[in-house]
Amino acid sequence: MPELHLNTDLFFLLKDKNVILWDYKNHQQFTLTPPYFERLLAHSGGEAQENTQELAAIDQHLLDEGILLTQAPPEPVWQWDKLSYIFHIGTRNVIDDAHTSTADWLADYIAGCEEAVEERMPSESFVRREGVFTPLPSPNLESLTRLSFLEILKERQTIRNFEGQPVSLEALSTLLFATFGLFHGPWQDLTDAGLREVGVRKTSPSGGGLHPNEAYVTIHHVSGIEPGIYHYDVERHGIVRVNEALTDNQVAALCMGQPFGNGLAFGVFLVTYFGKMWWKYPHSRGYRVILLDAGHLSQTFQLVATSLGIMTWMTANIHDVNVSSQLKLEGVHQAPIHFLAAGYGQKSGVYQGVKEHFSK
């Protein structure tokens, strides 16, 4: 047998007293018996002993499964850590499409959708938190016509110098509704086709119309609303109080020390509810869709805010665990992934502290 090399696209798990080998590149998992695991250890250290008949059989089995290779695998050029590489490689589509016609694809697609809806679909499409509910006033959609779309694109800018001025309750209501609310009402396309609604239409696209990202609003300076942390209730267009107000210093700490949100009127933590995706998209590739979903919402939020004359700043550099604690989230099935800050201030992307540092 030729010289053998260990496939590098592998990781190992210990579960129920078993060693689980995961070939994340090819989406395969194996349970290893001690002789197989010991043989891989030997190959990993370049210490594979002379083949006995038993070891040759193990090597051949590992070779057949692509765990051992006859050629050394190339070393990838990758500037992040191994964890990000595993996510990058492990969430790729690697199975060739076996469908021979559109009709075959359509039949499988419909069957898959029906199975997911009948066997795994959650009973509720909307998240409702326990707590004091405050209805928001009707959104003023006419206020979104103040600028043309071209002017909105030109005006939109990330700022880093909020000044603490309050935002009106009407503006908050309009921004939340236009970004996260039931802007379109019932999904008429589905209704007209006699199909069941299993998602909702919003102003941003979302995989399967499932919209897994919820808005948690930290209110600081909004006319008529007590400062605090609230969940935006999409179905009822209102907010539910979940915790006490945050100070500017606390917001900065939750944003890993970044002070750019100091003086904001309010902010929105985008929080993923993974259960809203898992039932329909069970493969880990769905995590990519969640991140895209957050990006769509972020852009819509900024454009709507700009049309209202509200300035924005955003960051994904947040302290996940501490944010989850403040929002009283479950912590694993629910996870914050992005923060959007809004308010009024200097129209500058350069933080005042940076200007002062370099002016000395």
C-alpha cells in the first residue's frame, strides 16, 4: 500500500463513550472503535507502524471512506482560525443535484415542504414575550416620502457621535413597523394560489419567509416611553418590557467597549430564534441564511431611518453572553447577532474622541 496521509478536514467528538469522527468537508460522520482511533493517532504523528494484515484492513477501510488519502492534502491559505474554516467548509453544498428534470425537482420540493409543514412546523409563527405590553401608535408611512430613494441612498451614513436628543414615539413606531412589522399584511400570493401561509412577508427578504431575527429595543430617549429594554411584538405592533434601562456605559460594554453608541436615542439588538429556521432548513447551511437575513434587516433599518431623518450606527462586535443575559434570552436557541443604534447627532463617521486624539 502506498504512503498514506490523514485527511485534515476532520474533527472528533466524544459522545456516549464513543469517538465520533466528523468529515465536515463531505458531510459524513463515523463512530470509531479503539483500533481505528489508535490507527488514526499513529498516522497523525507520522508513526504508522508496519502493516499487519489487521492494520492493512483498517487502513484500506479508512482509505475507502476518504479519511486517509494517498496524497498529502494541500494546506489551505486561510487567515482566520480553524473554527471559522470548519464553518466555511462544513456549510458548503457538496451533494450533486441528481434531478434529471424540473418536474423531478418540483416533485421533491413539494414533498419536502409538505413533510416539513406536517411533521416539524411550530404551532406559532410569532414570538410573544411575557411582560407589560405597550401598544405603539399607528406608523406614519407618509413620513417615509420626505426624501426620494436617490436622496436616501446619498444621505445614508454611519455616524459615531450621537448627542442624546429624543426621537418621537411616532418615528420609533414607523421605523419598527417599516423594518420588522407586518407591512404587507397577509401573503396574498399564497392565498390567491390556495396555498397555506407558513411565513410572513416583510420589507426585507428572508429564507422561506420565516424571519428568524427578532428586534429587541433598548430605549434611552424616546418621547413618551420609559427607558428600558423591550421586545418588539410583531403581531400586535407594540413593545413588551423585558428589563431595566441600560446606561451609555453599559451599552458600550455590551459592544465590546465601543463608545460609538453613547447618546443614542434607542438601539435594536437583532436576536436569532433558531427554532424558526430549524424545522424547515435542518442543515447547518441555514446559519448562512440567518446571517443574510440580519444583513437585509440592517440595511432596511438604515434606509428607513434615513428617510425619517434619523442617524444610525451598527456593529456585530457585541458581547454575546452578556447581551443574552440583559435581554433574558435562553442563550443557545436564541442568540444576539447584531446591534443597530439610532438617534440624532453630528453627521460624521469619525468618533469625536479620535478627532481629539489626533488634534493634540
